[in-house]
Amino acid sequence: MTHAPRYTRTARLLHWLMAALLIGLLGLGFYMHDLPLSPEKLQLYAWHKWAGVSAFLLAALRLGWRLTHTPPALPGSMPVAHRLAAHAGHALLYVLMFAIPLSGWLMSSAKGFQTVWFGILPLPDLLSKDKALGDLLAQAHLILNLAFVAILAGHIGAALKHHFIDRDDILTRMLPQR
């Protein structure tokens, strides 16, 4: 297998679309959580669920692209431990890109609130209404999001370290071409 010198245009587009969507979802999720019950809060929850379903679908598309297109090789000078950490971090990000929206959908189902994508397409409830299970899934959703924030911080920190300290092309090969 040969490695391209940079990610494909499609891979870069999917990466930055997902980055913007996921950061927006995180911000919206933490903002809306403690709002008092109101029509505004219900609308924000609906938007959050629409965007979460969209993120799940984009993650599937992104994973499909990644499995059929070889990414650029890591620098040969990179220590083995760093390579393992990079691969583990990427794997965890992919797992969380699926687990977080799925946990949200399960939570909504258990709490008795159907997810309707863009207000048009009702998605089936994956679980019967069960308050205790809904509360447990809410905790799982929060913990998964906190784990995502931690791994994302490591991902961004590593990219910046490679760019400013190591001065290699790890970051630039994911940036748009000039």
C-alpha cells in the first residue's frame, strides 16, 4: 500500500465538516442542558438531535471513506509510542463519533421523546420508555462527551505540537491546499 503525501480533498472536507459540527454540538449540548424548561430549550434540543443524527451519518460516510482510502504515513522519525498513541486516539475518536449520537438516541427513546430528523423523518425509538434507564443513558451520554472533549484536546494538542515544535507536516496535510 502506498501512502499519499496528504489527505484527499474528500477526507479533509469530511474532517473539517465533522470538526465544526461536533464542536457546535458540544457547545449547544452544554449550553442547553441547564436551561429552564421553555419553548426555546425544546427547540434547541430538537436542533441538537437533528445535528446528532447528521453527525452519525457523516461519521459513517467518513469511516467508509477512511476504510477505502489509505491515509498519509506518519513520519518515520516519530517514536513508536507516539505512533501507537496517534492510532489509539484516532480509533477512540471514531468510536465516540458513533457512540455519542447513539447514546443520545437511546436516551431520547428511554425518556419517551422520539427523535425526528429535521422535523420531517421520525426515527424509531430504540428502547421502550423507562425513566431510570433514560437517566442512566443521560449519564453515559455526558461521560462519553467528556471523554470526547479530553481526546479531542489531545488530538488538537498533538497537531499543534507537530506543527510548532516538531515542525513536520502532520497538521498541514489536513489543512486546505493553498
